[in-house]
Amino acid sequence: MNVLVFGSTGGTGRALVRQALAQGHAVTAFARDPEKVNTTHENLRVVRGDILDYKSVEAAVKNQDAVVSALGVKPWVGAVFVVAIACQFLARFAALSGPSAWLVRLGLPLLVLLAATKRTTVLSEGTKNIIQAMEKSGVRRFICESSLGVGDSKGQLGFLYNYTLIPLFLRNIFADKETQETVIRRSTLDWVIIRPGALTNGPQTGKYRSWFGTPEAPIRHKISRSDVADFMLRQLGENAELRKNLGLSY
């Protein structure tokens, strides 16, 4: 099967490329920076493109049998904490006081936090281009990675994400994922949306749980990127879960 992978330089994307090749698929890796695709194989083709550039997306979609997307936007969570801690040290060791101390201790971290939570539409706009190109080219199967906490899975990602990370740092990214999922559901494609828990760099185990709606038993709220890729690739040849939003976790 000819499989096109978007988000091929991210953690899940790299696992998708590696596992798809191991399964005998002919893989096209779509990347803004092809040098970041760290896999070489006789059945791998790497194409340069930008998901916000429709022409490059359309060119990549032609002659494919299926498309899998692991597109993502990196949050600035770490940067906010680093800046906040650095500002506390700076204010203390520079012996700042009064308004200048408050500016360094609180003002600068708040500015970084505002930048980290700015509105983004990269996922939804890029997915619109993918769907338009697929519908035009007659490519039907689309498997897309989203996240627990989106749509009717709100509240399923665990306390830390539900009450801290999503409201403070990921709110706009998750809003973009909501729009992305809506765009997919309105398409004419044979789609499956995968909503994994918190992603880890653990091994591929093949032992995980998927569900539609609400899980029947408590979940662990996390899963390795390699296992997400394993489940996504299984959907290439199965029809039981078509046009469903599926939770995925341990």
C-alpha cells in the first residue's frame, strides 16, 4: 500500500514511518525539513512541503492509497517554567526591588505565558488542505492523530491535564484540534480519528485499550508513541472503526 505520512519528523510520525516500512508499505514522508527524517529505506520517499501550502500537499497526495497524519504543535510549557525560574534568580541576585522586581518576577513570565497560549490554526488549516487534496485525488482512507481531552473525550486525560496543563498552556492548541476534528467529520473520506492519552517514548508493546465514547474501566492516561503508530497503521486495513473518534491508552 502507498502510504503518505504527515508529521513525519515528530515522535509519532517517525514511529509511523518506521513501522509502515517494516510492514512492507511504500511510504512517502512529508516534511518541511526533509533532513529531519531520520530513516532511510528503499521503499521510503521523502518530499519537502508545508501543510499550509496546498500545492505541495496536493502533489504529495497524488497516487497514494492512504494518508496518516501525526501533525502536532509543540507547546511552550518547558520554556515558561525555565523563564519563570530564571527571572526569580535574576531578581534576587541583582537585588531588584519595587516595580522593577515585580516586572522581572511576574511580568516577563506572564509575557512568555501569553506567547505560549496564542491562538493557532495550523492543525485545522493544514488538515483542510489534506482533505481537499484527498477528495480531489480520490484517496479515501485518512487516519488522524488527535488527543484525549478533545470533543466528547473532555475530562478523560487526567487531573494534571484537565485542571492545569490544558487551561494554562494547551487551551488554544486543543481548540485547534476541536476544529480539526470537525473538519474531518464533515469530509466525505473514510476517516478514523485516534485520541491517545499523554504520549511517552516507551516501547511498542501492542498491548493497549481503545474505546469509542467513554472507557468502560479506568485508564492510565498515557501511551507510547510507538503503540499509537501501531494502532493507527492497523486502521489502514480495517473497516470496523471507520468514521469514529477512538480513545487510546493503557
